[in-house]
Amino acid sequence: MKLLLVLSLLVAALFFASLLIGPAALGAGESLAALLGGGAPGEAVTLVMREVRLPRALLGLMVGAALGLTGAAMQGFLRNPLAEPGLIGTSASAALGAVIALQTGIAAAFTLALPAMALLGAFLSVALILALAGPRGGALVLILAGIAVSAMAGALTALVLNLSPNPFAAAEIIFWLMGSLTDRSMLHVGIAAPFILLGAAALLTQGRGLDTLTLGEDAAASLGVNLTRLRLTIVAGAAAAVGGATAVAGAIGFVGLVVPHLLRPLVGARPSRLLPASALGGAAMLLAADIAVRLIAPERDLKLGVLTALIGAPFFLHLIWRMRRRLA
């Protein structure tokens, strides 16, 4: 309980910091007054706060929570500490849908086309994975199906880039794939929120089943856990949350891998306690990373996914090294 309180306070502090930090030199009092209705709707300060910083802060909160929560759920369900949200191919498939929208020009003609295509790609990947795994497929089959779908989506994305006749479209695709919260609006918040909230609600209700699953599939089944329903709920919830996050923020990696590992020792390695903690931890990590992006290179538009990868990749290597030493 104390951990959740500390994480909640950290998220609240980072959320307000995200609202107050940016290239526009605005005072804290002036910024909050404009945000809370103290300024005229057409004033520059009001526009900056309500149309630029507020959507960015809300998306940082939601996307980070979705990735952290999904990572914890996938690690608990697969009983694999190296599992992360992209393992079932949802992120790669959502990215493929967005890339197709950018390459074909649909995204330029229709504002909602890019997130809609990304969500379509995410849910098609889930349908394909469940069809490959079958109604009784275990964790290993699910992992293999996810790797296959992810590899295929990645190959198709590379093919689209390779055959792109328009260098400007190719550059836009590459930048989008790096992940970012720049130039997002309340429309993007409205698109992502229902899917992220629905996915988070589905995952948070599976804590007891994941706790029981730590004893093994046979023991969990004997204790009354419906493994088929648990698997469907976890996969569908992860697809909704990650699909909604990827649809508006692009591909942001390592949050779902790093955060659960950092918090697991603090919750006694219980999945039911790790789920809400990872959601708050993921939100804190992404909000902090987005603030760092603005401070490190305010004029270069450093991509958020690049920074999280620079943080996450060394952590991943350290994790592998620790596992190797334990097995030695």
C-alpha cells in the first residue's frame, strides 16, 4: 500500500511537471491559470496549455500505464521475466497498420486513419495469434505464435519502406516508428483512452488467476482457474491497451520490460500486487522520459522511443548477465 501511495505521488508530481515544462517560457502560475480557465480561449497561453501540453501529459500518463501494466501481466501469465508487451506481436502489427496508412496517403486525407489502421493491425494480430495457438494452446505455443506474427509484421513494414517511392513518406514512417508524444491533441487522447481503459480493466481483474498460475498450470487448474478464459482475457486486454497506446504514440519499447523488474522485489513477486504498481511505474517512467526529451534536445525533437531504448537496452543486458551468473 505504501508503494502504491509513493508511486501515485510520483506520477502526480511528474504529471504537473509535464504540464509546466516546455519550450514556451511560461510561468507556473500563468500556466495553471490558463489551464484551469483563467485565460481567454484564444490566448496563446491557453492554447499552449490546453491543446499542446495537457494532451501530451495525459498521453504520457495513459501510454506509460498501459505499457507497464501489460508488461507485468505478460510476465505473470507466461511466467517469463523476459516477456514484454511486444512479445505477442501487437506492437509490430499496430505499427504495420500505421505504416500502411502513412504510405498510402490515407493518413493525410483522413485524420483518424492512422490510429484506426494501427488499432486494426493490433486486433488482427490477436485474432491470428489465437487462431495459431488454438483454444487450448499453452504459454509456449502463444510465445511462438507471437514471435512469428511479430516477425512477419516487421518484415512487411521493412518491405513497405523498401518499396516506398516517396522519400518524404519514408522519412515520416521512420520518425513515427521511433515513438513520440509530440504534436498530439485531445483527439488522440479520446482515441486511445477507451482502448487503454478497457484493456487495463481486463488485466487488473486477473490478479488472482496470475497469483495461482505461479504454482503451475496444473495446480492453477486444480484450484479452479479457467486457463482458457485467463489466456483470452490477458491477450485481449494486452492487445487493447498496447494497440491503443501504439496507435497514438508509435512504437515505444522497454517500458513494459524494465518497470515490472524494478518493482517486483518491492511487492513480494506477487503478480496481483505487481499489476497496479507497474501501471503507476510505467506512467512515471514515460512522463519522466518525455520531460527529459524536452530538456535534453528542445529544438531537435529527440524521439521518446529512442530515449526509452537507450535506457532499457543496457538494463536488458544487465538482466541477461545476472541470469547468466545465477545459472553458472
